[in-house]
Amino acid sequence: MTAAAGPPPLPALYETEIAHTRVTPLRHSLRHRTYMWLVDVDDLPVLPRLLRPLARFDPADHFDGDAPTLRAGLDACLAAHGVRGADGRVLMLAHARVLGHVFNPLTLYWCHDRAGRPVCVVAEVHNTYGGRHTYLLHPDAQGRAETAKVFYVSPFLDVEGVYRMRLPVPGDRLDLTVQLRHTDGTRPLTATVRGTRRSARPRALLAAVLRHPWATAAVSLGIRRHGVHLYLKGLRVRPRSAPTPKEGTP
């Protein structure tokens, strides 16, 4: 993974469209508009007091939930993965806690060393059953990486296959892709996150909240609503073979 152009001024907001497309065993797609934050984990936004309920970054919402700071939680995760030297700037793309609620299906951490060179990307996945899991990735110069699927997410997909991802560092545009590929050549699920950078000033945050009220609750409810739709269309629920882990380490 080589160094790319620097990120936009932080913190930044991204007006995003999240899309999921299933092609097997039946075709189905969903699209959801929301907004996300890109922040430096060591320099989190400090909002005016009246706006703080609209954007809070709580360490309890990430990794094992016990660390005093996001950096401490990330450092413990990296140590568990055997990663050294990722002690420079870390960019985090995530939903903030809004009015007491947060749900982050995917949080990304672009980790650098002290010289600013990229070291790795951590993809933290949350499912709707309360489980958390982290994938350690080493993207190439185009932001592409692969990892085996080992965490139960969709109740309609077994824990098998490989995730092929494209995760370039966000700039003026956000352009992420995660595709699940099975050994038989099928690609049952492709998820994309596309977005445009916006100012993170208080006025811009208020505008985003008004456009997307209860943003993270809407994401969680949307996932459940589409799950019911798929179940009614005849998709079989795949049982979980083991209790879903609640920690953010491997």
C-alpha cells in the first residue's frame, strides 16, 4: 500500500448513498442515503455544547468497548493482530452517535506510521445481533484488498467466501466497494458507499441532520426491513454455527 494524496481537512462530513445488491439466489437491491464522518482518532471534533447530542464518538461503541479512548481500543486491536509501527495518524470513517443511538455496519480505520506512510486498514464490522469483528487489511496502491469472511452478518448468507474490497482514502469523493465472492465463482453480494465531502461546520451538520433525521437508527431499521422483505420472498435463514463474538479483536 503506497501513500496517496492527503485526506481533506478534518473533520469532514460525507453525504453518502449506501447500496447493497444481491444476485443469488434471487435479485434484490437496496439504497439508503445518509451521512458519515471522517475524523482523526486523536483529534475528534469538539462541537458547540448544544450540538453535542448530534455527534458523539464513544470508545464504548468500538472494538471491545472497554478502552478509555478510540486510540487505545485501536492499539489493542492492532496488537492482537500483531501489527507494529501504526503509531501515526489514523483516519476513521464512521457514523457518530446521534441522540443516544448509533449503529455502524462498517467502520474503517486508515492507519499510518509516524512518517505518514500507510501501514494497514482495519475494517470493523458490526451485525444486528450485537456482534463485532475486525478484519486487518493491507490494501495495494489502488486501495484493493482481500480477506476471508469469518463473521456472521447477513442471516441469509453462510460464513464462507472471500471479501474483495476497494477502500481508497476518502478525498473530495468517497468511493468504497465490498464484494463477497464464493469459491464456485458466484458473487452473491456487492455493497458500495459513494459520497461527496461537505464541511463539518455546525451549520452543515444541522443541515445533514435535518435531511437525515435519526440517521443511524434509520440504517438499523432499514437493514431489518429489508431482511423481512427477503424472508417473505423465500430466502432461507442460515443458522449461526457459534455465538456471535462481542469483542472487536480477532
